[in-house]
Amino acid sequence: MKKITSTRKYLIEAIVLSLLLISTMALAETQAGTYYKQGESDAAKIPGYNVNDRGVISRNTTGLCWRTRDWTEENADCSCDPQAPKCQKPVEKVAAPTTPPAPITEPEKITFSADALFDFDKAVLKPQGKESLDDFANKLKNIKYDLIIAVGYADRIGSDDYNKQLSMRRAEAVKNYLVTANGISPDRIFTDGKGEANPVTGDSCVGTKKTKALIDCLAPDRRVEIEVAGTQEGNY
């Protein structure tokens, strides 16, 4: 009887010691902040999550990952918590398209031969002169311009006063045609007559009498220059 009692006593002491050991281990794990679910592998721990024996994060029946108390946004797993700040992709700002400014063109000077626009010693536009001005006006449709300057010139045959008036009449004839035939506002066209000034031929033509040879030689001096400044929008 005593032998049975002693055996029971030893069994009870062994059970108590086992329970104390288990409690001590559980307390130590709790103080260390480590929590595991059944079947968890110590060799495959993932910070902030419970893992199974295969090292895969454990999930509940709805597919959500099991977190531990040490879970933070910094150690979040993006497959479990894609909404975590570290898992968000920065939104790229798309710059609004900008329209490049139209190129500013320098003042452009176009020279028409007076003989192509008028007969010699005349200020009435010839048919081919009108065609040349029509072509010029069509090119203006691609330009935002502020002012057109038409300046007439004459050769040195004749008096200074006469040539001054002739060059002015030719410039006015060009303006009137651009206004009446091409619809350009007269306020945008400035005219001037320079007479014999700024000869192109210089001293290359000899003589003073109105001969055919001298008239032909001085042809480059008889001209109308048109200057336009503006913003080009198309091919000029």
C-alpha cells in the first residue's frame, strides 16, 4: 500500500514540474513578444505575421493574413496588406501639354522690280504686277503681321522732285491694290517714296541722257520694297 502511495506521489510531482516548465516557457515567449499559431515553423518566421510549416504566411478562411503584435506598417507584406503606405506606388504627375509659341520672324523685306509692276515712267499696275502682288497677299495669310511698309524708288533719270513723286505714286498704287483686291486693311499699310535715293546700280551706269541703254542699265534702281514683320504660323 505504501509502495502505491509513493508511486502516485512521484507521478503528481512529475506532472506539476512539467506544468511549471511549460508555464515558464510560455511566459518567456510572451515576454519576448513572440506569438505562434499551431504548426508554425521557427525557421521561417516573417516579422509581423504567423507562418505555417512551409514558411508561408497563415491566412484565415476569408483569405486575410494572420498578423502578430509586432506588425507595423514598415514590416508589412504587400501581398497581405497592399494598402500599406510602403506598398503604394507614387502617382506620376502628367504634365499638361503645352503649345509651343509660334516663332517670331524678323522683319522680311521683299523687293519688286518696278518694271515688273509698271511700265517705264508709269504708276499704273500691269497685269503681271497684279499677279505678283496677289501671290504676296496669299503668303500673308500665314503671318500675323502688324504693319506692311511699301517704299517706292526711281532711277536718276529726270528731276529729283519728279522722281520723288513718281516713287510715291507707285507705292500708293501697290497699297491700293492690296486693299481693294486682297482685303488688307489700309491702316496696316504704310507708304513712302524715296525717289532716286539708295540706287542699287551705284556708278555702274554711265550717261545722263534718256537712252534705251541707260534706261535698261538703271532698271534695278526702279523698284518697290515691301517690308513685313510678324509671327509666322505656317510655311511662308
